[in-house]
Amino acid sequence: MDLALQTLLDKQALYELSCRYMRGLDRTDAELLHSVFWEDAFCEYGFINSDAATFIEFAVTALTDHISNQHMIGNTLIEVEGDEAFGEVYFQAYHKVKAENGFEDLIVAGRYLDRYERRGEVWKMAYRSERVDWSRTMPTHDPYYELMPDSLFGSRLDDAVYDRQARRKTAKVGSTSP
């Protein structure tokens, strides 16, 4: 295969690792989080520096107490060097957390500094470090929940993203739903 094409395929595979990582955090899906790391991967976050399994247990436990989370990926720069690659992945993470007088919105933004390894034909994270560039905490003000109580809301391991059959619904032409 052409080297340029293989590099693009590798970069896409590496980008999708971060997408699965973010889904794993938001859905508190430990199995999905384990799937993106090699068993001997190291996670360096400052507040926890450990093997991936220990970090995953810590993260899932911490996030379970949150009302909701949403982790977003921004600029992503990945440099592939054979069976090793290095990444800088910008992120913003929203956390709705319990506070003394209701709820607070905690937003953390920064970058993941990664090292990936391809073992056999599989890419996974060998190292992930989170670098916080800024954060903000403020009282929650979300009237949407009150104004649109019948909206479909996200959840954790029972989230609709895991139910592909539900996405196979079709509509009868000319009908409307109540």
C-alpha cells in the first residue's frame, strides 16, 4: 500500500481511539476505555499517575457521581513514525456536578499528549497525559430541561448509542408522530 495512504489510515485509527475514549468517559463504560489502551500503558494526569486500569477505575468512579458529562475533541495533530505515533488532542470536558445550592457546571479544557503503539496490526494508546489549559466553574442554569421535558436525554451504559436496532426505525410516508 502507498505510504501516504497508509499514514492516513493510521491517523484515522488513532483519532478514533480518542473518540472511543471520550465515549467511554461520558457513558462510564470501563470496557470501552480498556479497549483503547495497551495493558502496560501509563496515564499521567497529575492528580493520578498510574497504569491504565487504575486510571479507568478512578475515572469511572468519579464520573458516576456526576449528573452528566460531555467530552469534546478539538484540534488533533498526529505524527506517525512507523509503529509509533505521537498525538496532541485538544479537548473540552463539561461536567454537571452536585453543589451546595443545586448544581454547578465545571468545564475543563486542555490537551491530551499521547504516544501510540501499533502491535501487530492494532493501534492503541501506550501513554496519555492530560494538560489543563483552562477551567471554569459556575452555577448551572439550564432551563432547557424544564422547557423541553419530553426531549430525549443521554445517559450512561444504557444510552441510546448502544442500541443500534432503535436506529433502524422508519417512518411511513405522509404520517406524523404525536
